[in-house]
Amino acid sequence: MWLFTSKSFVSIVVDLTDDSKFLVRARMPGDIEELFPDAAVKKGEGTDYLYRASILKEDVAKRVNDYVMGMDYGNFKNSVPQDQDARHDAYMEVWSVMHKYQS
């Protein structure tokens, strides 16, 4: 699952080495910690995602639920912090591709 938040982008998949955990992966430093501050993030030990952390499934589910329940914006693209132009631009590219796919 890809999860885009206002301040992070992560990929969440099953941890194939421990079925009680998910592998949370990110491309940018700090993105995993933004959602999971206590995560033990490793750098450069995977394939195409530079950062990764193995996190209990229950902890991932709780954090995602807490994030969703705490959302207070009516427009996702506008929720990206003003000082994160590169993230906003990347999100806009994803939005554009999916808008085109819709058509």
C-alpha cells in the first residue's frame, strides 16, 4: 500500500521475515519517522526504497487510524507544508497521472 500524507510518503508491505510485522519503506529521509517516530529506520538495506523499518502490524494500523481520524483538511494537495515545494510538486505529478488515468 502506498500512503501519502501531508508530510510523508511510505510504502507498506508485509515483512516477509516476520509475519507479525509490516515493512514500512520510504524514499526520503524522515518520512518513516514522521509517521512512526520510534521506528528503527535502516538506510540502504533494500532494493528501490532507501529507507525501511520493520514495525508491528498493530502499531502500523493504530498510527494510520490515528492519522486518518485527526485529518482536518478539505484539500490534500493544499495540506502539504509551504516549505516542501519538492514534495508538493511530486504529489502533483502523481495527481496528474491518476487524473489522466481516470479519463
